[in-house]
Amino acid sequence: MTKRQAQRSPATVRYTRCALAATGALLAVLMLGAVALPALAQDNGSAAGMRAFAIAPGLLTVTLNRFASAAGINLSYDAAQLDGLRSEGLHGSYAVPEGFRVLLAGTGLEAVPVDGGGYAVRRAAVQSERAPATLPEVRVIGKHDSEPPLLAGGQVTQGVRLGLLGNTDNMDAPVNAVGYSAGFIENQQARTVGDVLANDASVRYVSQPGGILDAFSIRGFPVGNGNFGEIAFDGIYGVASNYRVATSYIERVELIKGPTAVLTGMAPSGSVGGGIKGDIAPGSASNAGEVFAPYKSRQYEVGARFGQGGMRATVSAFQISKPAGELAGPVFAVNGEQRSRGLEFGLYGEPAGNVRLLASAALLDATITRDADAGTVARSVIGAPSLQVNLGAEWDAAWLPGLTLSGTLAYTGRQYVDQANTQSLPAWTRVDLGARYRITMAGKDTTLRLYLRNVFDRRYWAAVDSYGGLAIGEPRTLMMSATVGF
């Protein structure tokens, strides 16, 4: 820069002016040199230090040019030597020499410093004599979540375990699912898994109170209507009881709605798990023993979820179709089909510090779309009400610390008893109330619980199972318990 300034001095000026100009130029050179030397030292120090690079794989010439530009250094090379060669790119923090080693790895080339600054690429002298490249330290930190965390209020979990997808947050899950916590199960004094699932409007318990079997209907399809073992224990079928699954050895209960065969495998009898299931003609059919080709259930579902603070809201629209085998005269054939269409709404969480909500509603249109008897086509499915609602709430009483009051309202619409839809069960409404009181007795944390089901002692028919059996609603029942921590 100073040389170009000297060359611009006029050649025709007098000697005295030339001398003054030369003196001024000399002072300018000394001053600029004093400024330029620290700047040059700073550049060299920066080049020798660690820098972060993000250079994508590609042609070697392209990656080298990007590296030199990012590092702020001069680079020279013979283009013929680099022709056709590629580099894996560079990601991370590197010093300039280490960066060149990574970019040129496997090419037989190396970058060496040159006089005057910068680097030149040349053939490596002896490959075995090259020092190995030392990459920067990389730390990987992970943890194993044994179970999904609780949503605010502690009644439900923030996620569920979805088979091959593992623990999945409900906001990210590809299916409509809800997990009930151990605390909620204990506070409600639920005796079986069926008691817990009855808190969701898409599910109705179709077993007799105090019976030997847990059977229910989900989205209009029967589940557990027989000792088929359709409740998976920790995601595995055949481990839990085939009849009633007690909550005494259950940490939490997770409800996954719709076909789940792709996530957890097919349920023993198919149910709404979908997947592939083969039927065999029964002994009473003229084609007894005939094995039919596998059939499939299909589901279409779209939904939305919203989370704000300690609350979550969900909405889903779905359609599920499932083939069915039946006797058509003396011949057993797979010529029937049930289709369920519906809308589901859910609201969970803690809108205020002392109030918790657990509410859901389901609109369902479950019909027979194909049948050997044309008279039953377009009829409603047995035991599939068009409307179900569950409204639950808890309130921590401010006037008595440790006291929590709870209430649940359950509504189920009319259900048909026969395929011709000539007989039906009337709609019913049930109210449950509960209370728990946390105190310290003899230095031990103690929780006293009281739960009253069917407060008004309404007598009603609760549901119809897939075999046409009617389930009586549970009469007024008072349950009390105490939990003492040791």
C-alpha cells in the first residue's frame, strides 16, 4: 500500500519537494508498518486457533476454497492434482492444520505452510510419516426415562409408551392416547383396569359389576369380550390376566385408541388392534375347518392437540372399518363389515393451582356396512351409543388444608340390543363423588379416601356386550381406604 503511494508522487517536482516527500513517505511507511505488524500477528494467531466450520461434502476444490475463505488464509494448488477428487467436508471446531488434514484425508495430498503466509497443497511425501489427526472431544449425554412425566395435576401422563416408538409425548403421538397415573387410580379406588378406562368417553365397561371378566367397548368395537388376553402388560400380550386385570400390580393404565398392530403387535383376537387375523369356520358350519385368507381393518384419523400451561386439549375425527365372519345359512364366510365414524374431544390438566379437570366426549356412528342379511345393512351396531360424555373435576378446599373433593358425571346414550334395532337400552347418567384427606398421624403421612359411586342409586342397564349379554349398572357403592407411609 505504501509503495503504491510512493509511485503516485509527481516526477517533475523540485528537489526540495522530493526530499520532503521522501521524508514524509518514510514516516508513513514506519507508521503503517507499526500498525500492520500487530494486525498481521493477530491474523496469524487467529488462523492458528480453533474455529467452527460447517462445510458440506463435495468436490475437493470447492471444499478447500470454502475452508480457506472461512479461515481467512491464502491457498494455492495445482487444479490438475485435485481434478475429480472429493472431500467428506468439515463440521466442528478445528485449527487450520487439523482442518486441512480432515479435508484431505484419503486423497494422498497435504497442505503445507509457504513463505509469505498461506498454504499450498501438494502430494504427501510419505503417507506413513504423517501425524494422525486429533479430533476435538465430543461428549454424548443421554438418559433413560422409565416412564412419561405427569401432566400438571398428576391425573394423567404427558405421554404414553407406543411400542416400537417408545415413550412418546401426547403432543407428538401419531394416535389418540391417554395414560392414567398411579395416583389417579389410587385416589379413585379403581379395582380393575376396566374401572380406570371407564373415565374415557370412548370406552364403556360392558361387564357385570363384581364379575369375573373385564370387557369393554372402544369406539364401538368390543375388546376383551371373552378370555382372550387383550390387555397388554408393559406392551406384551399374554402376560396379564385373561379375565380381570387388577390395579394392585399396575403402575399406570394407558389407552391407545384405534388399530395399534403396527406399534404393539396384533391383539390376540384382533379387536380394534387391527392388523391381520385369520378365521376358521366353526364346527357347526358345513365348511367346518376351512381356513380363510387374512383380512385387514382400516383406520383413517385426523386430529389436533393444544397445550397451554398445565392444560391440554385434543380433538380427533376417525373412521375404522373391520371385516367380520358370520354364518350365512349353513356356510361360514367373511362377508360382514362394521364401520365406526366419530369425533372425540378431551380436556386434561390443571387450569388453576387448586382445580384439576379430566373431561372427554365422543360422538359415534357405528353401523353395519356389509352383511349376508340385507335387512341389517345400515343398522346401528349393538351396544354402540351415539353420544358418551365424561366430566370429572377435583378441588383442593382452601378452608381445610389437605382436603380434596372430587366429582364425576358419566352419560351414555341409547344403545341397541339387537341387529334389527328393534330393542334398545335407554340413556343413563351416573354421578360419583369422592374426597380424600391428607394428614399426619403418629408422625406418618396418611391419606384417608372415600369414594361414592352412583350417588343417587339409579337402577339402569349399563351396556350390551358382543354376545348380546346385558350388564347391570353398579348400585350405590361406598368405598373407603387409608394409605400410611412408613
